[in-house]
Amino acid sequence: MSRSNQATPVLNPQDMNAAFAAAFNSGQIANLLALYEPDAVLMDHAGNEMRGTEAIRKALEQLLQIKGTMISTNVYCVLQGDLALLRAHFVIDTTAPDGSTTQLVGHTSEIVRKQLDGSWLYVIDHPFGADLLHHAG
């Protein structure tokens, strides 16, 4: 079975997280980028903001270097007009350089917007936005 070279449009906002996992699992950067508006914002684990397609492409290319398998489950979808607030739980199973298996786990927070064609795209994607905050001191 060959890997898909084109992402399927997301027609229900609650399906965005599963679509992201499928795009990640395809290994194709184009499938991931197809889920974002051109001026979308992607936050990294340190809180740095990447804005726009080229900055997001660089971050997602780094993500694809993990070469794992992702499962992302929608926790909730709050719909208001053409916007939706999402939260998901994700797990990436991967192999460490020493050959041991490892898991990356997180809780996302995202905003998606309905497009003119009826599909949904990320406006703001914070892959760790719903993780517990750790405060110093």
C-alpha cells in the first residue's frame, strides 16, 4: 500500500486531530501543510510562535524527523459559527537512536476555521497548549 500524496479535506472540525495524525503518519509535508491557513500560527513546546506557511513548514519538517506513528483523539470541539476550539490527546510511538521504543504524549489546543469550500483548517495550533503548566519556584 502506498502512502497518500494528498490530504483529504476535513469537513467536520472534530475530525481535525485524526486528520493531523493521518497526515503525520503519511510522512508527507504537503499533507500536513494542507491543514493550515496560509497565515496560521503554530506554537512550539517552548511557546515560540511560527506564523505563516514557510515558518510552519520548517517546524513540521522537524516533527516529521521523529518518524513515528501518531494517534490523536479529539477530547472536545466547541463550535461557534465558522470557528471551533479543539482539544486533543496525542501519542507518538517512535524509536530512539539507541533502538529503544519511546512515546511522546501531549494535549493540544487549537482553533480551526471553516473555509468557503466547507473544509476546516487550522488558524492557531498549539500542540502542547492543554498540557499542565509547570511553574518555577
